[in-house]
Amino acid sequence: MNGITAIAVLAAVLVAVVAFGITAFNLLRTLDVKAQEALGGIDVQLTRRADLIPNLVSTVKGYATHEKSVFEEVTAARAKATQAAQSGTVEEKAQAQAQLDRGIFHVLAVAENYPELKASVNFLQLQEQLTDTENQLAFARQYYNDATATLNQRVVTIPWMFFTGMAKVAARPFYQATEGQQAPPPVTF
């Protein structure tokens, strides 16, 4: 009887360890997928914003034809942001976004010099869509950072850390504002 009881206890412990391993693996993979999905949400908003830029630029261009360098800057920034959204790292996405932010700021600053442009229905709609996109982008960045925080907490704590190699999951970087983007740029006219 004692031999059978010991085997049953050993089998029960083995089943419990395997069940816990499967649970840990699945939990870590699920958290990693959620963080990847959240990063995809940032990409969607960056792409949406990049898609609005040509319309904004062409609207402002009609009024401010002599501001060529501003339009070239925002066009180059848009191309970088689109490329980063498709295949960049979190840091590359943040840097491309910062450059595009500066470009958009300069386009909007140019628009300030043209009262008839500021009153244009098309320009106002574009500004509203851009504002909406910026709000959604801020939410997407926060959602990613929340998902990343949850994943990173599990990856570095016992017992989950013992399963990270098996689940092929590692800590992810947070989405942070690049240097100089923590405060809004100064506006001078």
C-alpha cells in the first residue's frame, strides 16, 4: 500500500507541476501577445496620422506657397513615421513620431499666419481629425505601456521568470517620449 500511495502522490505532484508549467507558459505568451497587440495599436494610429499629413500639407500649401522647407520637413518626417510604423522598434517609432510632431507643429505654425486658412472648413476638419488621432495615439501608447508593465512584472518575478525561456518571452521596452518631447514646443510668431 505504501508503494502505491507514494507513486500516486508522486504522480499527483508531477501532474501539478506540469499543469503549473502549462499555465505559466500560457500566461506569459498571452501577456506577450497583448503587448504586441498594443504596439500594433500605436502603429495604426501613427499610420492614420501619417495619412492625414498630405491633406493637411496640401491645404496649407495653397495658402503658404513660400514655406517650402516646412513642407519638405513634414513630408520627410511622414515617410520616416510610416516606415517606423511598419517595421521599426519601439524607440525608432518614438523618434519618428517626435520628428513628425515637430513637422506638424511647423505646418500649424505657418497656418497661424493665414487667417483665411484658419477659417477654412477643410483645414478645421483636418485639425479636428488630427486632434482626434493624437488623442487616440496617446491612449494607444498608454495601453501599450500598461500591457508592457504587466508583462515585465511577470517576467522578472518568481515563479514566472523560470518559464520565460521556455515561453520565449522577454521584457519589452516602454514607449517613452524622446528627448525634448516631454514639453510642448514653444510657439513664436
